[in-house]
Amino acid sequence: MTPEAVGPYRKSSYSGHNNDCVEIAPTANGGRAVRDSKDHTRAPLGFARAQWKIFLTHAKSKAL
């Protein structure tokens, strides 16, 4: 199922000059839609709220 973004897609300020990154937008169920910043024709990946929280927790623990 393709997630429907209910807010604007945002790109990280860490994306650099090449724009090799993803864009993230909120979805109606509190999750997130994630798409390729260079190819908006591809369907975004969808993450439920719980999945997104797990991802953020893991990413933050690795950034330390």
C-alpha cells in the first residue's frame, strides 16, 4: 500500500550539494512516507507510527 502524505515532504539539511537523500512527510496515521529526493515518480515507502519510532530510536543511538 502506498502511503499518502498529509504534510509537505522535507529534506534533511545534511543532504549536501549532491542532493543524494530522501524526503520525509507525515501520513494520516501518524507514520511517515519516505521518497527519493531525485525521483518523485517512484512510490514512497510507508512506515507506521510504531515502525518510525523504532527507526528513530535506533538511528539516534548510532549517531552518538
